[in-house]
Amino acid sequence: MIEEKLKLYELNDLFKEVRKVQRNTFKESIDFYIAERNKLEGKAYLEKGSLAATA
């Protein structure tokens, strides 16, 4: 009985660790997406500005 509870606690700890890694990975992917989008928007803004300056 005690061994079963210990196994459950170990599984619970493992599950918590997996969820933490999943959250961090998801947050990193969101941050990466936002950074890429900002780079593209900044590039488009600069190109738009340079086109306006040459016109």
C-alpha cells in the first residue's frame, strides 16, 4: 500500500515536471512568434518609409 502511494507521488511529480516543460516551451514559441512578427512589421515599416522618401 505504501509503495503504491509512493509510485503515485512519483508519477504526480513527473506529471508536474512535464507540464512545466510544456508551459515553458509554449511560452518560448509564443515569444518567438511575436519577435518574428515584430521583425517583419519593422521591416515592412522601413521599406514603406524608404519608398515614401524616394517618391
